[in-house]
Amino acid sequence: DILTAIGLCRYIKQFAEGCKGLMEKIVTLFEGAADKLSLLWKALSSAKDKMAESLKDVIDAQSLCEKAGEKMKQLRRSTDGMDRQLNPESPLTLLKSFNQTRFGDSINVTREIDDEMVAAKSKMENAANMIYQEYKSLPPMITDGISDTVDDDDDVELAKTRIASMESELDDMEKSIDTINSADSLQAGKVLYNEVSNLPQKIDACQDMIDVCRDCASKGQLSIDSFLGKWSLETAVSQIQQMCRLVSTSSFMKEVVKHIHRILLVMSRLLQELKQRVKSATNQAQQFLSESGVESKVESMIDSAGDAVADKLDSMMGKFLGK
């Protein structure tokens, strides 16, 4: 019995030493897991802080898009009917309705819209750059298996298609404006009238693009709100992907703003050309009236000019307008 007890003690000692080794490995495992969990939560906490910090820029971008959209509606109202003024039953109506300030205001509004959209793009870029750098700094154990590319939704695909078709239209519009500068008065008047007639369509297209940018900013805010929301194992991957989604949305918005800038630039050129042409024709008409002994003010002229003077002026303005 004594020998048996001694033998059992040896086995008990080996078992105890084995348990000790196992416990040491378990402790090491938990220490490593604790370190990784600490690193994980530290990284996610930093990402959360950056997402929260970027929220202001995204909201500001959305606000700037809304302001630009309101000014685009203002531009639509201020340019409404320009084609009818350029092609009236009597060209004298053009002189009566000509308002140099109106043209100047419209041009200024296009510049203000452009400035606000560029500012909105910059706000979204600031947010996206901050989030992208934070995403890249996340440990591989968080981002492994997560794609940093985001598929375009139907709205984005539709907008890209619209942009592609608009680019060729803007090419034609720029060529037409170049033609106005080099053509004779008759041809220039016809081209100018055609482009002014199409101006509402370009303004509406620009309004649509601004709405797309506003939606981009709204989606950016939704991505941040989702990331800052309640986390779970089931939603963790989707929430981390929101970082990539915001970056992708900002990149697309940059492309759209570039297109908006071109639309506004071409419209501004057209309005400037229209202003100069009508102003020149008005000055010529006033000079003719002055030399004819008729009061130079256009309003008084329309009411008091004799038939001969009116016919002569109608003829002169008709040639300018391509009638």
C-alpha cells in the first residue's frame, strides 16, 4: 500500500504540473486576447471620434447644397422668358424690356452657386480624407475581409449616365458661343436665340446635379449616424463599411461638382455674351434715335416714335435678332 501511494503521488505530481502548464497557457491566451481587445476598442473608439468630428463638415456640405439649390431656382426665375424677349413680334419690345442689371444679377448668381458648391465639395473632402486615414489605420484584424470599395446604387448610375450625355451637350454649347463671337450679326443672333431658348433646360439639369450632391451629403450623414449607433457582432462589418461608403460618396460628389462648375461656366459665358450683344444693340438704337431727333430714352421712344423711325428701328433690330 505504501508503494502504491508513492506511485500515485508521482502521477498526482505530473497531473498537477500539467494543470499548471495548461493554466499558464490559458493565462497567456487571455492576456493576448485582452491586449487585442484593448487595441480593437482603442482603434474603434478613435474611429468613432473621427466620424463624430467629421459630422459637422458633412452637415455644412448639405446646407451649402441647399443654399445653392435655392439660388438655382432664383436663377431659373430671373432668366425665364429671355427667349421670348429675344424673339418678340416687334424687336422694339426688346429695347423696352432690356434690363442690364438683370443680366448682371444672373451672372453673379451663377458665380455664387459655383462658390457654394465648391465649398460643399471641400467640406465633404475634408470629412472623407479624415475618415479614410482613420480607416487605413485600423488594425488588420478589424478590416480583414472587408472590401473598401462600394458598389454604386441606381441613383449614382443614373447620375453618371446623365453627366456623360450632358458633356456632349456642353461641348456643342461652347462651340455655339464661339460661333457667336466670330459670326456676322444675323448668324450670331440666330445662334444666340437658339442657345437662350435651351437655357432653361441647362438650368434644370444643373438643379438636378445640385440635388444629387445634396443627396450625397445626406448619405454621408446617414453613414456617420449608422457608425455612431449601437454596435453588435451582426452589424459590426456593415458599420465599418460605412467609413468606406462615406469616402466613396465624397469621391462621386467631387465628380458631380466638377460637372456643375462646367455647366455654370458655360451658362455664365452665354449670359455675358447676351448682355453685351443686347447692350450694344440698345446703344446703337439710342444713337439712331438721338441722331433722328427723337428722345433717347427707350421707354419714351416706344410711345412717341414716328412710324418711319419705328420701322427703321424694327428693321435694324430684326437683323440683329435674325428675323
